[in-house]
Amino acid sequence: MHEMSIAEGIVQVLEDQARVQNYSRVEKVWLEIGPMAGIELDSLRFCFGAVTRGTLAENAALEIIETKGEAWCMHCAKTVAVRQRFDACPDCGSYQLQVTSGDEMRIKELEVN
């Protein structure tokens, strides 16, 4: 379950930024996650709750903003919406797609004290 290591990485970023930005408590974390990031959202929520115990983010709310996936179709030269890797182009049916967004995960915003 790589969601555990992702959750631990998020907590590490929160702790590092607490030292830089001088906050002592995290109340809420907003994450942007694309459909092709390879992250099971329910597992991440569970892991986040587990790894934040005893940290500055204990009991912090985790809000996940699901972004859209897009790809460039090399055949019809259009930007199209995709939900997963290896989808066909919804316009022309080609599988020659280059993903341009939807594989990211980032901390978008924090509510801190």
C-alpha cells in the first residue's frame, strides 16, 4: 500500500513547512489529485488519519480535490478528456495519446494555527 508512504510524505512536508512558516497546528489539508496519479483515495484518507496521530496534523481534516485528466491526441491533434491511462481518444478512437494533466498530486492549501 503506497498510500501509507504518500501520507507520511505529506506529514513530513507539513512538519518542514511548520518550521519555515512558524505554525504549530494543521487544521485542514487540501490535496489536488488527478485520476491517473495511481492513488486509492479511500486508502489515502485512512493512512493520513493513521500517520497524523501524535503530530501537528492530528485530527486535521483532509479534503481531496479530484482534478480532470487530459491528453493530447497525436492522431486528431486535439486535447481530450481521459479518465485513465490507455484510454482511446473519445473523438477519433486512436490510442496515441500523450497525457498532459491528471497524473499529479499536490498540496493545494493548508489551514493552520
